[in-house]
Amino acid sequence: MSKIIEQSTIAAHNEPQLANLRADYQYLGEQLRRRGIDIDAIKAKAAAFAVALPSWGVGTGGTRFARFAGIGEPRNVFDKVQDCGVIHQLVGITPTVSPHLPWDKTTDYAELREYAGSFGLNFDCVNSNTFQDQKGQAHSYKFGSLTHADAATRQQAVEHNIECIEIGKALGAKALTVWVGDGSNFPGQQHFGRSFERYIESNRKIYAALPSDWQMFLEHKMFEPAFYSTVLQDWGSSYIAATALGEKAKCLVDLGHHAPNVNIEMIVTRLAATGKLAGFHFNDSKYGDDDLDSGSINPYQLFLIFNELVDAEARKLPNFKPEYMLDQSHNVTDPIESLMNSATEVQRAYVQALLIDRAALEGFQDGCDALQATRTLKQAYTTDVTPILALARAEAGAAVDPVGAYRASGYRARVGAERPAVASSGGGIV
């Protein structure tokens, strides 16, 4: 397996930190032992945790107003995969890349798959794009794609999704994620009932093209780009559509795609209980679909989500195998640094959730002891699990301090010299 950053560079950066790290790990282990928790067992689960990287996430993001180009931005999907390889090398828990089409189209997908494999990477869910018009496209998506009033436009969107499945098969992927921006900006612009019927009708054609071992993930979003109504606006509509399509269709939850203060952890529970939870696009937000770094605004919510996920796993719910992926826009940070930090924060929430005393929690719930129940959660959440995460990385040959090791490697400056600068552009989310 190719190493983009010299392993000796990582080892040299780790070495001065290892003695203190092991001491911190031993101290935490003693604390957890008194709570009946085996720290080594927790570390093993932390090491086995994985979250996928979005191919588009390694480029500099933007807003509707402006995009400010970064240094050494990836020029094509091969550059994106290389940057993802750096992230995985340093954090050790991001072994898959989720491509977005047509942004990541290339001429030889076998070559791309082999190139990713050289960095220890595989491909995750394939994402289609019918929220933008592409060069040479016969029909515009300005007024919708899979739900457009015009049958030819809908068919064009269906064919694009089927093409994504074919490309995904060549890359070794096993799922298709469908998100559409279809909706309306004015009352009366769109018939709510007919548009939803067209959504299901179009997706039935896509569903029919799925290989037997594939899944189809339906992603809902409350608003944007449509600001009055969105066809698939919440988890209820997503569940209705997924149920109508069949067993292979499930509901994908993006943490930024809800109204403010929605109880996302309860949505997780409902979808998991019905076998319709596809997985997550992790990010964070303050106001809307901000696509900020995971855990940067509301880390307790992230922990509460993993509380429900760990509980579902412990109860061995049927069809429970959620896929995890980061989905963020990095406007003012180095995307590689943000993705490394975010992957670690998602892993942190998972490990903290593993520390919950579930027998005690259930007892307090059944005994109607609200305060002790919430204190049980807080005990796990306030436990600093950094030594577990860092030692798991070190033992896997990754970095104790991923951001520090990355900066010490000089990777960004190196690719900045190799990749031509990209001029700043107008608005654009990615």
C-alpha cells in the first residue's frame, strides 16, 4: 500500500507524545475500571469504527455569495482520492470515499478503483446530481428533476441515476444516494400531491435498476434550493417513499437538513426500529444547512444520536447497519484538516456512547427518575476519551495528533506547488 506521507514522518511526530499518552491511557483505564468498563475493549471498538469521506469535501467550499479558492485544490477525482488517502493515513478510520457524479466522472473507472486501492481506500455510496444543469444537457432542472412536470426531463434524471449505478458497480460501491432539490418558491407553483407521486414514480425506475446486493438511500431536506416547499422535506416523506419503493430503499439522515431544534436522535430511533435507517451525513449547523465541521457547534447532540445508535446495535435490531459519511463545506479551513478533525469528533461521540451504563439508565427510566437518567448520559459524555482515540491511532500506524502531523509533513505546500492555483469564483456550495 502506498504511503503519501512518509511513515517515518508520522513516527517522528508521534514519538515525543507516546509516553504521556500511555500514562493518560493508563489513568483513564483505572477510572473506567472502577465503573466496570474494560478500556482495551473500548479501544478495540474505536479502532474498528469507520466513517466515509465525501470526494467533494477535500475541495474548498463556498456559499451562495462567494467561494475563495484554497492552495493546492484537487484538479480531478484522482487528486481528490489522493487527499482522502492522506486523511486515512493520519486518522486510520476513513477507509472509503463517496464519489459524486458527474463531478467525479473519468474515462477509466478500473484505473480509479486501483488507484484508490493503492492508498487502502475503497468506494462508498455513489451520489447522483440532478440539482445542477450540466454542459450539453438536453433538459434543464431549473423547475425540478425527478419530479418535473415534463416527462422527458424526469426521464433524463432517471437515466443519470442509472448511469451512476453502472459507474458505482465499476468502482465496487454498493449503494446509490439520491438527493434532489426539487420544490417550489411560491405558493401555488407546484402541486404537492402530484409532485410527490412523480418522485416515487421516477425512483421506482431507478430502484428497478439496482443490483440485488445494492441499496438506495433517499435523502430529505427541509429547504434550499427551494424556499417555499421541498418535495422530500422530512423523514416522514422519506419513510413513505422508501416504504413504497421496497426493502432496498432506506432513509438517509443529514444532520443539517432539519428545522432548527428538531429532535434528530428520536428520528434515528424511529427509522432504526422500522429497519429504514440508511445512515448519516455528519456535519454541524447553527442556523440551517450550514455544513459546518462535525461536532463544532453541538457535540452533545452528536453524542445523543450515537446513544441511540449504540442502543439499537446492542438490541440487535433487524436490518440495522447504518452507513456513516461526513458531508461538510470547508470555506475558511484546510479541508483535509477539517475532515480529519471531524472524523475524530464523530468517533469520539461513538466511543463516549459506548461508556453509558445502560443497565443503570434503563433502571432510572423505568423508575421515572429523570435526573439520574440524564446524569447517567452526562457521565459518559463528559468523559475525555482522547487517550483511547489517540492510542488506537498510534497502534494502527496513524498519527497521535493528525493535524499536527499533517502540518509537519508539508503536504499542503507540496501539492500547492504541483497543482495550479484556482481563481476565486462566484457563489457555489462546493
